[in-house]
Amino acid sequence: MYEPIRTKSVHTMAVAPGIPQRSREEELDIRLAGQLTALLTVTDELRALTECGARRAALTEAADRIAAEVARLSGHPPLRAEPTDGGDPARIPALRQRARTLAGNALAVATTRDDPAAITLIESQLPLHEAGDLATA
């Protein structure tokens, strides 16, 4: 009744021999490193805008811990630009919101990846970016 299909479907993806294929774990590592690098950038900006000694020291320590985690995931330290000091302190609430969003995204990837070290690190970063913490910075 019907003739069998003798050719390959056009919907079948061909794997090119020269293109490297990454595993799901490698893709999650790359994604988590990217999320943490973005969080590191925002943390560095907050640190530059913060004048209080103890708060600034906490942000510096947090940034160093994030940088170490990115280095562990990607195999090399992240590129970091030193933010300019003396920025507009009115940006602090927006930066805190951005940091919370990035930490949430990174936490979702770390949970999917089942990485306890990254999960612990990200959860320790969340209190730094709560609403009342940097309001007087």
C-alpha cells in the first residue's frame, strides 16, 4: 500500500564531524559561570558605591568568593573591570534588585546542576542584597 521511506528525513539532524559536542553538564557549567560572572559585576558595582567600611568589606569578600567559584567552574579567573568610584548612590536599589535577580537565576542553574558548593555560595550572597542592608550606604 505505502512504499517504505528509503532516504533519511530532512528533520534528522546530522552531526558534523568537526564540531565539538558538549555534554549537558558542560553546558550547565558554562551557564552557571556566566550567571555568577554577571553577579560578580553587580557586586563590584555595589562595592564601589558603598562607603561604609564593614559593608564594603563584606561585598569585597563576597566578590572574591564569587570570582573563586567562577574560576572553579570555567578553569580560569573571570575578567573584572574595576568600577569607577563616586557613582550615583541612587543606583543602589536598582543594583540590589539586579543582584537578587541574578542570584536567583544562578541558584536555579546550580540546583539543576546539583552543585552544593555553588548553592551554598549563592545562598550566602542573598542577605547582602536585601532591601534594608544598603539603604544607608
